[in-house]
Amino acid sequence: MAKKTVASLQKGGGKQHTRVIKMIKNADTGAYGFRSAIVLNGEVKEWFAANS
């Protein structure tokens, strides 16, 4: 499945997107979790600022 996703992103305007992953600590349990998304290249810094 992952190969199909990557291959479809490389066609057309897919190179204008970036997959971002941020590690977030849960305040209640102290465990870490991950939040990920696919955003436009120009919006990466805004995504990290909004998800802090």
C-alpha cells in the first residue's frame, strides 16, 4: 500500500508536498505519540507552529 501512495504523490504535483511527523508528549501519562500529515512545502513551518 505504501508504494502506491508514494507513487501517486510523485505524479503531477506530488513533489510539492511533504510528509511531516511531530512527536508529542501526553501530559497525563508522559507517553509519547506521533502526529503526521501531508502538507504543501511552503506550509511546513506553519504546521509545526500550529501543532506545538
